[in-house]
Amino acid sequence: MTDRLAALAAGCPGTLAVCVPGVAGTVAGVNEDVELPLASTGKLLLLAAVAHGVTGGELDPDEPLDLLEDDYAAGSGLLTTLSARRWTIADLALLTASVSDNTATNALLRRLGPDRVDAVAGALGLTRTRIHDRIREPRLPEHPPAFATGTARDLAALANSLAGSLAGSLAGPPAGSPGAGEPWHRLMVGWMAHNTDRSLVPALLPHDAEDRRIPAEAVPYPMVWVANKTGTDTGTRADVGVLVGVRRTGYAVLAHGRAGSEHALVRAIRQAGLAIAAAVR
């Protein structure tokens, strides 16, 4: 797999970074330690902090949050076109995971605070992946240059820990993952299973995009099951998630290039998806 990923990276008009932990007890990847803009895949750090807080009893999922004018952000999401101004923490987390809602993201960041999100990321071992700012549309020169930056290795490790929460007759926890048993893992995987964007890693893979149920058993060949979070920005495409076939693994695929190269970045990510799927079939 590493040779195939290296060939894809060599032909990519930009930087393609891929990390797939737990493949035959090794880590397959290319450019996995290069720090890149994450676009909305950086929202995974926020979702992890929310899931930790909910399952740890520090956050009430039914707590209502009133949206403030400063929370509203253009770009992805639905809240800028919906009339309701009050949503629960659980609602906002699901909106962030499913339609990458920028307004929901900003409201949750305001509620938790950046220090709390950083603390959870650090506790999870994400040493080079951080959220730097709230979502801004547009992002101006006086703002931090990116919402979030990080590495494929960091994000794949997070995704692999989520894959370890999937039980049943699947072939053991992924190598290098802490295994099943932490409630926040399954809560977060459940949110990610509602992601409506399957245009990157899963795009060429046979899967049911509307199957939100976390699998308790292996997924028969050639199908796979996906729970993921994507990111889209000028010159950036990214996808981080969990892939389940006969086996399971987490993955992270980040691509960054010049403006106008996005279509080629998408093609490279989709080809990487085919390589990753071979590891779970």
C-alpha cells in the first residue's frame, strides 16, 4: 500500500498526505508528518471534546444554546437558512458532523472554549494538530491563516481509536488502537456516520451512504461501511474516518495545492480510497 500511496503522491499537483494505522500491524502512509491546512476535518477535535464532555457528565447534550450573531458563518451548513435560533448541544454536534455546519461549529467552540478543545486534543496525543480560530467566511489577512492545521498521522491515530470502538465479530481491534470500551468513541462514530459528504475517500467504494447503524459484524465483500468527516477549502481537500469491511481501520487523507488544483486533488484522494479499502477487505 505504501508504494501505491507514494506513486499517487508523486503524481499529485500538491501535497498528498495519507496515514492508515493498523494495516498488518504497521502504519502505511506517505507524507504523514507534514502539517497541512485541514479545512473542516479540523472540526473532529471539537467533536471529540464535545463527546468527551457529554459521556463524562460535564456537558448536558440537552443543554440549549442560543445562536449569537457572531456565530453565523457562510459556507457549509444549514443554520444560516433555518429560522430557529436555539439548539441543543447534541443538535449542534450532529449538524457539525453531518453537514459540516459552520455556524454550529462556532456556537460549540464558544460554549466549550479553545482551551478545553486543546486540552482534549493533547490528552489524545494529537501533538501537531490544533484548531487556531473560529470559522470565518471570508478569512481576512488579519485573521489566523487557517481554521485548523495538522498531520495525517495525528488524525489517523484519532480515527483508529474510533475504529477500535466497533465490537461484534469484526477481526479484533485495529493494531495500535486502544480497543473498545470508551463511550465517547461510539458517540462520535455515530455522529460521523451521518456525514452527508461521501465524495472523497468512499466515492469509488461500494457502500450504503444512508447506513447510519454502527456495524456489529463484518461487512461482506465488496461492500464497506464508512463514518467520516471531510474538509473543503480553496486548494484543500481532506477526509478522515473509519472504514469497515472484514477488518476495520481508521484513516486520514489530506491534500493541499494551489487554487485551481482541487479537481486533481479529489482524484488523488479517491484513488487513495481504493488503496485503503484493500486493507479492510
